[in-house]
Amino acid sequence: MDTTATAPTRPTQVELPFTDAMRSAVEHAFAEAQHKLVTAHEIRPYTTVYAEGGFDIEEHAGATVEEVYSSVRELIARKMPDFYVLTYDGFIETPTGVRDAVTCEVARRGDSLAQVLALPYTVAGDEYTFRGTYGSAGSAEQLYPSDQGENHEPDTAHEDKEADDVR
């Protein structure tokens, strides 16, 4: 699933308001995605949810962005987790051009937007080289069901002018 997130031109250290469980889920999602790329050369989009004190991971078999987002929305509506982390292989636009990136969209129940995090990488043959850490790639609409029953269509990430490197 490829979506575009635009990275700012000037890196700025920023701390996102993540709980320990959220940070743990994000760290695991990036580690698992890197492992899948290195060993299987692909990432099937998957969501990590946290509810009732435990984590659950579910892959999404959709062939299009819309199908994947629909599957994620159904999962979230069914489980209503405290937060979710949607992980997929995407790309980001940087000042030096478009780069492949492992991407995570992270939102807590009640958040108006999801934070989009990206870990850029390069690939040469079968060798993957990942940037040392992930960074902020902006924000996107969160995927929780709306109280008003509105249909949230997937949105490309919005530029976050205040953040690049996270941690």
C-alpha cells in the first residue's frame, strides 16, 4: 500500500504524546516491518491494536488503499481499542526526492488525527538499509468510527511543519 507523506525540510526534534504501550507498539511495528522486508521483501499492511490491557495484530488483505482502510475501520469499529498502529510499506517525499519508507499511522481513541511516522529505507538488490530512526511525516485522518456516522475516506498525510525526528 503506497501513500505519500511529505516530510519537512528542516528536522526538528519533537516528543509525541505516546503512552508507554503506544511507544512499545510503534517500536514493535517498525521492527516487525523491517524483519518482513528483509526476509520476505514485502509488508502486508497490518494493524496493532491495544484494548483491555493487551495487544492484537491483524493483517489486511486488501488490494487497494481503499480496501485496506475499509478493513482497518471494520477492525477498529469491532474492537474499539485504546489506540491503533496501522503499518504498511509506503513512500515519503523529502527535500532530496521520493524515498521508500515503512509507515505507521498511530491514533488514540478520541484523537482528531492520526500521527504518521515513517522510517525511510533504500534497497539495492536484496539488501535493505534503514535510516537509524523513524520520524514524523505529518498527520492523517484517524480511522475510528465517527459518532455522527460520517464516512472517513482515507486521506494522504498532511505536512507537519514542526516535526521530523521523533523520540
